Amino acid sequence: MPERPITFTSGSHHLVGILHEPIAAATPRRGVLFFSPGVQAAKAGPARSYVRLARSLASSGWCAFRFDFPGLGESEGELPPSFQVDEFSPEVTRAVTTAAVQTFCREAHIDEVVFYGLCGGARTALNAAGVDGRVTGLVLLGLPLMRSGEVGWPAPEKLDVRGYLRKARQWVYWKRFLTLQSDYQFFRKALWHLVRGRLAERSRVDSGVAHNLLETLKRGQRLLFLYGDRDPFYKAFQVGLQPQLSRLNGSAPVDYACRIIPAASHAFPQAAAQERLIEEMLAWLAARYPAQSPVRVG
Amino acid sequence: MNAWREQPLFFDHAGARLYGMFYPAQRSITPRRGLVICPAIGAEADLSSAVMVQFARCAAAAGLEVFRFDYRGCGESEGAFEDATLEEWLDDVHGAVRYFQHHAAVDTVGMLGLRLGGTVALLAASRTPAVEWVCLWEPVLVPHVFVDELLQQQFLAHNLWTDRPLKDRRELLILNGRGVELLGYCWRKETVEALTRLDVLSALHSVGVPSLIVHLGSGRSKRCRALREALQERGIPSELLEVDTEIFWQKSSRPDLDLLKLRRQDALVHHTLRWITSQARLPSHA
């Protein structure tokens, strides 16, 4: 499968990307530009999920380009000390994305681009959605709708609820609890996560995120939201964002869809979740971007 | 703009296209000395990649020709992770060394490996005459314990995210399919079994090469000390270095951990380069 590394510049930084080109390209030629998830993963994505998806896209006639922002992965540069988790300044986002889109379109001979990002990459993709008129769609995985600290992340301490209910019926475990032999730190953490989860359900969606989403739809760009059903941000999406999107839908036609991957967490680390994610994305692309006919390249 | 000479590339080895990144030395030194970096494998590779890139750049600045690469089925290389075997990864190291020697025209080659990459580097170095020294960052010296730790982490994650909790982590080994899913990576069952059976010291072929064994984290490491003693008993010069640092190849549950600081390991890089400088007889590393 044709893959080649490409280096390009943005400002004073050299950035590294991998271009995937299909063996049999569809007509018209289109591409998916990947935004890396952030400080904990480079352009390959967590557990190589970006690599697998890019190769699946290439098998389906799409071009794909994965690259690292300055200071991430193999690209030049350092992250500033003030770097907020997985979020670049508007100036950097705009400049880097413009360079990436120009490079991608030139190298792959395409005129239409769909942005793709997971978590922090989804935020960056959304923030950059308006930089180039060739961007006609966004696929946002696990889009964070508020700051991570405001979300009630499930914790290992919540694991064995059934086990603890079973123990609650046995005197020996009460004896341990009352005679200072239990792990009280564990209970404290579990209760905290429970409370925080409840509070998170009432948290507001970040106004900047909501604004960018609405502007994206008003520009006529297509949106696909993908969430794992265990992702706390999905709950926030249902409660905080979906009503806003529904109101917008009433005033002018907008194109967005939300697909839920069962038994999947925020970063889709489970192998089955990744397979399902690829299926959903390819199906959405096929529906929204029908190919006229596949054409053999070269 | 500064001249940026880092070069991403693909090279062919044993039927696979492997990915590599070449970092030319920033000082011209004769003879030309090279370093091949063997990354961690699986989920540990994702989280540690920033440190490996940092080290590659610092080593190039110190005068080494440096080559980072991805094993088949890993990172940017071709292939599926679930198809790869331990023997293939060992062979990929040979392939990377051969390609690097030819591409960079280096006169000597050393290796550095992190975690299971350290184990692979140690085994490969003992079979590759071209390799003259090796650095091991927290190498996996008891692979069956490494597998067990991964199983435990996966067991916790599995029970957290599904409605069908397991009672014991070993049930993961007998779930459907030819692979064992460990933190997002599907390990081939034969590879897991091979790791479980692997006795690192017995697997070392012939005489080894001078080694720097680096224990990372707090406290002392009996296993790293045992490896040093075993190598010394075989007449192989080896040193042990203990660097107190946060574990940067695994996810931490500590909410106060600064992820940005975790991506830079200045003390580790400095001490390792100091050893390499003396080993490779480079002009002093500042």
C-alpha cells in the first residue's frame, strides 16, 4: 500500500506527516486529514488506531494524511509551558492547519478534505474547521465538550459494585470496615468519582466548543460525532449539546450525525471498538461523499 | 530557518516495509559512530515516544548518527501487530542495523532499547557482530512478569468498560480469537507464550557487548542488579545506573502528574549520553 513520509513547514517548524494514497482512487479524489490526539499519542494514534483507519480509507479509495503538530510526535518544536492539554493557540492552529491542508491537497491532488480527530485532535480539528474552503466535513471522536477535570471519569475503584454488594451482606466485611481494616482511601475515591459523575451531568458545554460547532454547521460543513457509550463526554453531548443542535436544525438544514459505539470508552482502546469505529466512519463517508466511479491510479 | 536534516523513510526488510527516522550527527566526527534506538513495544511505545525522540535529537547533537525505527506491526511500519512474533521483531533489529550501516555509512554501531525494546536490543546485540555496545532502559528481564502486569492492567480496563466482568486476568488468555488484547494492542498468542517462556539470560548468544543497564523509577532494582552481575560473570563489562524518575511509559492514575514534564527526561538523557560518550569515545558530552 503506497505510503510515504512528507515533511513540510509551518512558520519556523518542520513538520512530519505520512501520506496514504489509494491503489484505486475514487472520483473525485478526496482526502481525510488526521489531527493527532495530543500529548499522549502521536500521528499513529493510540494503539495505532490512526494507522489502521488511514489504511482502511486508502483501501476504500480515499487519500489520508496524518501529521504531528509542532512539539508533538516527530515534528520540530517544543510545546509551550502554558500549553493547555491538547489545545493549541488559535494562531498556531490556523497556521499549521493551513500548511497541512495545502500540503495534502498538493501532494495527493485533491480538492476536498474531511478533518478527523480524537479527543484533543477533535478539538483542534473543530477549531481549525474554517481555515480553508476545501474542508467540507469533520469526523469528531470523543469530542471533549468541557475541561477534562469537570468530567466524572470512571475509576477502577468503581469496578466491583456487585462484589461490594455481595460483601455488604456478610458480617465479616462489616467487621473489617468497623475495625479500621478496610481501605478507606478506596471508598473515598469511589464516592468522589460517583459525585463528580453526577455533577458532570449538570456541567455546561464549553461555550467556545458549542460556538465552533454551530458555526461549522452554518458554513454547510458536514459533521459526524462518534462517541463510545461509556465516554462521559457522550452524556454531556446528549444533555448539553444535542438540544442546541436540534434547535439549529429547525432554522436551516444542517448535516450532522451521531454514532455510538457500544462497550467503548473515551479513546476507543478496545480492538472491537476500533473495528466498529472504522465501519461507521466508512459508511458515513460513503453516504455523504458518494463516489462517481473508482479509477485506477497510474 | 535552521537547516533541519531529520529524515523519515521506509526501508524494506524480510518482506515488510519498516519505518525509520534518521537523525544525522550535528557534529562531524571520525570515525562515524551510530546508534540504533529500539522502542518499547505495545502500549508502552505510545506513551514513551516523546522521550525517544528527545533522546535521538540529543544524541545527534552529541555527534552520533542516530536511527529510530518501528518493528513490523508497530508504529508506522507495515503489518499488523497481531501477526508479529518475537523472532520477527528480533530480526527487524538486524534489518535496521544493516540498513542503517549502509545508509549512514557508520563505522561503529551501538543500540539503546526501552523496556521490551531493551530486551530485544540485548538479545539482538548478542547475535549481531556489528553492535559494539548497548544501553538498556528499564529492560524487561522477566518477561512472564511483564505479561502478567499487562494482563492485570487489561483485566482492570476490561471490567471497567464491559458488562461482562472477568473474575481472573488469566481468562484473557482464553478469550476468543488468535490474539490477546492488551491495552489496545492485540498480541499474537504465540508471541505471548514465547514471552512467557523466555529466559533472557539463557537466550543470550555467545559473548555479549559492554552494557549500560538503567533502572528507572524509585528505589533499587534487584533484576537490573542481577543482570549486571550475570553479565560480569560472563566477562562482559556492564554498569548499572539508577535514575529516579516517574514512569513515562505507562499511564498513571496520579491526577497531579504533569504530562508535559513527563515527556522530557533530561537527567536520563544526560547520564545515558555521558556513558555513550565514553564508550564510543566521542568528544566530551557537555
